[in-house]
Amino acid sequence: MRYYILFGPPGAGKGTQATAMVEKYNLRHISTGELLRKEIAAGSELGLKAKALIDAGALVPDEIVEGMIESEFNTVKDVEGFLLDGFPRTTAQATALDGMLAKKSEEVTAVVSIMIPDEMIKERIKHRASIEGRADDANDETIANRIRTYHDKTEPLVGYYKENGKYHEIDGTGTIDEVRSKIFGLMDKF
Ligand code: AP5
Ligand code: MG
């Protein structure tokens, strides 16, 4: 099995690019953000817990998302691998992922990181707010917190994955087509 991490700040284009990636490489797309939004929409206890944190632009507790990922790994069959979008997001999550995979004698195949500058994050999220109506896209303070949370808690993972040689960075500032062809050019080599 292949285990790809689709990494990048909010609004970098992870969800946008994931659709084409899972189709081309027969992967299962797991977006922890989307799974959490489904829980919120369903009004589950987990969703209620997550909502306040997400709406504030903070992360939900590591154990919650780790449990979601493990349950997907254990139930999804008939794919050649997984594309993790928005997970891991903390060093603790990265270590937990390594542990889950080690139990299966597997490891992370590669990290595909889509990078854009902070100003572009704001533009992209504002653009999406007018189309999708995501609660965490709706106000400037939440967006600023998401960017801060990314730099404080998630960006350190760049060093973590560079150290073990898994990190591959793509310039995310071009058009959707340009970014996609760069990603395909990279993934064709794995
Ligand atoms: P999550 O849903 O993962 O949100 P995010 O990481 O903030 O990322 P986004 O989904 O906002 O951006 P994206 O990179 O997918 O961009 P997109 O393709 O949509 O997480 C939401 C929340 O859930 C978190 O804040 C946290 O609270 C919680 N959470 C999730 N995972 C967690 C975890 N592991 N641990 C703890 N908490 C967790 O593109 C954005 C827009 O730009 C779109 O409109 C798109 O059309 C456009 N666009 C994309 N590419 C281009 C391009 N090349 N040119 C022009 N426009 C483009
Ligand atoms: Mg997304």
C-alpha cells in the first residue's frame, strides 16, 4: 500500500488537487477536515465538540483525528493506497501515523507539499467563502487564526519529513492545471 500525505497551508489547493490524484493513482482520499464537517452536519457528539474549535480556527484534539484515520485504514479496501489531506497536522499526529503504519509493516510513501504565501491563502479562502459557505471561511479572525495555527503547529512537520527524506515541495501559486501537472510529474516517479 502507498501512503501519501498531501500537505500545505489552508487554501493551498489540497482538496482541489486531491480529486485528480486519487483518480489517477487509485487512492482513497481522506480529508480530516471533510470528515469533521460531516460529523458537524450530522450533529454527532464528536461534531459538537469539534465545531467550536474549527469555527475558532484551532485544531481539534489529536486523538479524535487519529481515531478517524485509523478507522479508515482498517475499513477501506480495493485501493492502491491512501491520500491523507490535512493529516498529520501536529508532530504528535505524525508520530501516531508512523506508529499505525509500523503495526502494518508499512510507512509513509511521500509527502507532497503544496506551498503558497500567506497573502494568497487569504485571497483563496475569501474566494471560496463566496462559493462554498464553509463556517471557518466566513470571518477574517478565524482565517488569521488558521494561518497562525498552521505556522505554529503544522509547519514544523516540514522539518520532520525533510529529515526522513520524504518531503517534496510543489509551488502552489500557478493555475490549478499547472499545479496538477507538477504534482503528477512528481508522483509518476514514486
Ligand atoms: P481542513 O478542511 O483540512 O482545512 P485547511 O487545511 O484549512 O485547508 P482548506 O480545506 O481550507 O484548503 P485546501 O488546501 O483544501 O484548499 P482548496 O483546494 O479548497 O480543516 C478544517 C479544520 O478542521 C481545521 O482548521 C481544524 O480545525 C480541523 N482539522 C482538520 N484536520 C485536522 C487535524 N489533522 N488535526 C486537528 N484538526 C484538524 O482551495 C481553496 C480555494 O482556492 C478553492 O476555492 C479553490 O477552488 C481555489 N484554488 C485551489 N487551487 C487554486 C489555484 N492553483 N489557483 C487558483 N485558485 C485555486
Ligand atoms: Mg481542503
